[in-house]
Amino acid sequence: MFYMSMFFQYVGQYMKTRMQYRADLVVEILSDLLFQGVNLIFILVVFGHTQFLNGWVRDEIIFIYGFFLVPYALFSSFFNIWDFNDRYIVKGEMDRILTRPIHSLFQIILERMELESLFGVITGLVVMFYAGANLGLTISWYDPFIFIVLVLGGALVYAAIFIMIASIGFWSDARTSIMPMMYNIGNYGRYPVDIYNKVIRFTLTWILPFAFVGVYPASYFLGKTDWYVYAFMTPVVGVAFFGVALVLWNHGVTKYRGAGN
């Protein structure tokens, strides 16, 4: 209850702050929508030159992209820690975090919230319904519940990977970071993994499991029965990787040396 109370207090303060600068908020939302639109246009351009991509049709790829946007929006809203190393390790903000009687990762999540990114959920749902209508997909009464579970699993996968990467900063306080590269690698998860070679496919499934953010869970709704096992493994992989990420983070905190010289 204490953590829930803290969460809603932070959300309340965040909304008050953002509403003071409405123009900036609108610009950020529009820029996110523009970025997502550019990615969608890229898919359309690719399929303007071919009707199939290793057996996948255009609307199936669009559906996967739409699904990917939903867990990615949750991740972007609550796990915006791309600058953790520079801000909290190099500049010493972690010293302040560790003086408070609340888990350090939870504090950073609250401080780095960007709730406007949740609009990506709406965009993803619109894209999915558009592609699903073109594909003639039907929805069973239990599909919305499965959708929520798979989305949460995908968001946990994304969050776990970046928490692990952020944890490296406890051992290395260099300003350079592999975060930008990892963001680019994460984009591979919004395309069918069978279009890649075996090494990349294995990496995106078991080492950096970005495939569980987009293509694997989306394959359930597309009726790809061969991938149902992977689809239903999404929440398991998400919880497992997130658990490992927390262990790594907690151990890393004990190695933090502070910003002093």
C-alpha cells in the first residue's frame, strides 16, 4: 500500500507539472505519433515493392507492429532510464536516491515517468484493428484478457533488458553507454524473426528476447499455431528476465561507490 500510495502521489505531481506546459506536452505527443507514423510508412514502402516477406503479408507485419507499440508504450512511460548512467552515476544523483527509505529502482522509475508515451497504446490498438480488419481476424471473449497478459509480459521483457544494461553503470561509470544501440536492436522485435538468420533469431529469442515484445505474442492473434508455444511463454519470459534484472540491480547497488573523488 505504501508503494501504491507513492506511485499515485508521483503521478499526481507529474500531471500538475505537465499541465503547466501544455504546449510542450502536445509537441511531445505529436512527435511520438510522427515517429510511429514514419515506422509504419517504412513498412508500407517495403511492401510496395513485394507482396510477401518470407511468407508474411503486409497486414500481418502491420499487425505485429501495432502490437509492438502497446508494450513499448508501457515501457517508455515507466522505464525511461536510457540516461541512467550519465545522470545517476556520473552526475551523482544516485547518492540522493539511496538516502530515501524506498527501493532505488522504484524511485528512479517514478522520477523518469513520461505518461504522455501512453498515447502509443491508442496508436497500437488503432493499427491492430486496421490490420486485423483487413485480415478478417475474429476476437473471442477471452482474447482481451490474453492480450493484457501478453502485453504486460512484453513490457516486462523490454524493461528487464534495459534495467540489466543500466545496472552495468554500478561497475563502470564511463559516460559512454550501449543504451542507444540496444534501442536499435529492440526494433528488430517488431518484425517476424524467421526473416533473420539462425544466429539473430536465437539472440532475439533467448539472449535479448525482444521477439517476445512483438512478433511472438502477436502470432497468437494472427493464428500462427506453430508459434503458440512462444506466444504463451511471453509472460513467463517477462517475469523471469525481470526477476534476474532485479537481482542484478540489487547487487549492483552494493557496488556503487558514490560520485565523490
